[in-house]
Amino acid sequence: MKPIWRTVNKVIAFLKSPSRSFVLLLFIVNILSFVDATVAKNKKLGCKRTAFNRRTTNYLAWKEQMTACELLENYDPAVRPFGTVPHMEKNGPVVVATGINIRSISAVNVRNMEYVVQFRFQQRWYDERLRFDQRHEFRNLELINFAQDQQPWIPDTFFQNERNGWYHMLDQENRFVKVRKDGLVTYDRRLTLTLSCDMNLIRYPMDTQECFIDFASYAYTTKDIIYDWSEIGITLSSTANGALPNFEIVKVKNATCDSVTNTGTYSCLRVQLTLKRVFSFFLLQLYIPSAMLVAVSWVSYWIDWKSTAARVPLAIVTLLTMITTSHAINSNLPPVSYAKSIDIWIGGCVVFIFASLIEYSFVNYLGILDENKQMHKVTMNKTRLSNVVDSNIQNVAPQKKKLFGVNAKRSILRKRRKIQLNMHYGDSDSDIELRRMDGPTSRDILNNNEPDWTMHDIGDLVYQGQRKRVELIRWCSLLSERGRAERIDIIARVLFPSAFVMFNIVYWSVYLGEDPNFPSDPNFEMSTVTQV
């Protein structure tokens, strides 16, 4: 026991010195850090070696994992592979061949100018460090699958117009890494991204939008990485259009580009998606109802202008309904500085409905003026009638009174009542009747000639030589018989619908049809590869 106690005492004496204690503590920390780094590296590279058990282990799968473990034993995933550009040195850039399989495009948000796309993102490149076709022990393997914890070098690709995105982890991470025996690495991952899309809404809702998927290397310039499209390029799943409620894919095209920043030039690739908005929804939910509201506002032209309680609420209700519809549509759209197609349509409908209200205000004003004028005219005619009757009675010679007798007085009183009735309806017949009596009335009375005036005779006198058998002239003749308020209503019944039809002809000829900025591709088909 004494040697042990002596050793312990020596250690205690050694630790009493502060400098010696610090050196010992530093040594222990370094040892622990080295062990932790070794464990973390082995865990990251997935190099856990296990013995082969014939009864419980698949030999091919076990062989793949052992091969991957040996390939990654001295592998540093932070160092990029040798350059693979032909006719260049090994220190040249790595060519990364990229392919995209678009599974769905959904949730196109016009207000935020963004859309959601789900796709499989595949990249391929050569890594000489992972080549195993020249090793005799691996000659039977053509392809190996890396486990989730086995991580080779992967390009630092990022999406330039991404706003949000996530990996699919259910029920395991949706990704794989495969290495062919000649060193070709295939990296495949399923992604869902929310991407920005600059939209031009001039032709909304008959518009066609072009959205992009741009991606490039985040840190490596063109001296290190060059992106290129693989032979697969871009493919579309057969259900890609099914997830779009208001759009359809009319064209897909890929392109290459370079992103130039103050830190250098970066290689990038672009996917161009041409999306056409489905118009049937807006036709049923907006255009037909708004056109019906305009037609309802025309009903007021067939209602008597004196019925204010019927005409004014009809115009106001249709106007407020149209304005409410306009606010509901614009609430889902971004505030832009230009007029959209839907703004022109809604504005035109509001103008036609508002014009019906203005038309009634004008008609009501003219109707009141005509009534006041007619009342003044009736008063004047009553005065003239009294003067004419009194004058005719006084001018009858005394010797002729016996011939005239009571019949002449009755005739004059009958004419007076007839003229009063005509004046009540505001016709010009009263003036004609008065002029008749201002003429040779005495002679007619003395000769007991009582002209039998009827409305038909007065109409023949007023419109003599003007009647035509043409319907248009007859309509104009009937129109002239009415007051100014009624004439304006009759004209509005034809003028406003005709103007609205002309507005529709001009509007649909301008906006309906193919957008000249985005001509459709007749050779485009779903689920096919489109190459530049």
C-alpha cells in the first residue's frame, strides 16, 4: 500500500502548483475534444463498421454500406471535387447537371405576387474521390446508396426568388444520395417553396403570367461551380395542372444565366413557367352578374317619371351593389398604379348605372318645368276662353237672337267644356279651338253651323303632310306628342342599351383572346421535357 500512497502524494504535490494544474487541465480538455471530434466525424460520415452476419444481414446492402464507409474514411465533405470541365485542369469548376420534376403548382397569391411549387430537385456531378470501379473488392457493385447520416460534398444551391421553403420529412427525410462506380454522384430531394413572381395585371382577369424558379450557388463562383441542365431537364407531372384552381400551365422553358454581384459572378439556372388564368370563374361570378345589374338599372326607363319612390331606389341599389362588388374584387388584388381590365369593366358598369340616376334627375327636372308651364298655360287659356265667349254673346245682333235661341248658348257652353277638358291634358287642341272661335264665330252662330271637332280631326290638322308609312317616322310622330320628360325616357330605352352593347364590343375585342406578350406554344404537352 505504501507505493500507492506515495504515488498519490506525489500527484497531490504536483497539483498544488497552479501552473502545473493548468497544464494538466488543458491536456485533458484537448484529449476530450479530440475524442468528441472523432466520434462526431464517424457519426457524420456514417462509418460505423459492423460484422457481417449471414443469417440476419443482406449481403449486398451490407457491402454497399461498408463500401461507403471505406470511401468516406478519409473524405472531407467541406472540400469540393476536382474540376470536370473538359479541356480544363482539375482545379477548374465542377459541372453540376440539374433536373427538376414539377409535381404541383398551387396557391398563386396575386395580392402578394407569389406562388407555391412542389418539385423534385436532382443534381449530378462527378467526384473522383468516390470512384470505386478500379477497386477489385468492389467490382460487383454498380451503384451504392448512401445512408441518411453519410454526407458527401453537396453543392450549396439556393433559390434566389425564394420567400419561404421547407424539406419534406414525413415519415423520413425525402432525399437520397447515390454514387455510381465511376464517381457520378446523384443527389435528389423533394422541396416545397414559396417563390415571388412579378405579375403584370393590366389584362386581369384575362391575363397570362410568367413566373420563374431561379437558383444558383451561394458561395462558389463560376471558377468553382458551373450549373447546367441535365438530359432530363424539366418534366411536369400529369397532375401539375390539377392543383391550380384558377390557372393552367401553357408553357415551360428552361434557361441559363449568370448572377453578377460585388463578390463575383455566379452560375445560375432558370425555369420559366407561363401560367394562363382560367376565365370561366370570373365570367360566372363577375361579368354576367354585373351586366345583369346594368340591365336592371334600365328598368327605370319604363317606369313613369312621376314615380320617384320606384325609380330612385332602383338606381341607388344597383349602384351600391356594383360598388360593393368592385371593393370585393380589389381587396384581393395589390394596389397598382395602372388600370386593370377588370377596373375598366367595373368602371363602365358603374358609369352606366350612375347615368340612369342622372337621367332620372334630368327627366324629373324637365317634367316639373313642363307641369309648371302647362299650369300657367291652362290659366291663360281659361282667361282667353271667358273673353271669347263673352265677346261672341255680345256681338250677336238682337234680330238674330230669335234664330239662335237657346241652341246657340248650349253650343257655346258645350265648346267651352270641351276646350277645358283639352286644356286639362295639356294638348295644343285648346289653342286650335280658341283660334277657331276667334275667327268667324258670329257667322257660324248666325247660320247655326256648329263644326264637329274631334281628336282625329285635330290630329289630321296638326300632322297633315307629315305622316309617313315608315315606322321610324311614325315613332318620331308619336314621340313628339309626349312631353319632354317622356320623350327623354323613350330615347334612353334605346340609347343606353345600344351604348352598352358598343362598350362590350370594344371591350371584348381588346381584352379577349391571346395575350400578344405570351403566345402559346402549340408543341407544348404536359409531362414532356422542354429543352432550350
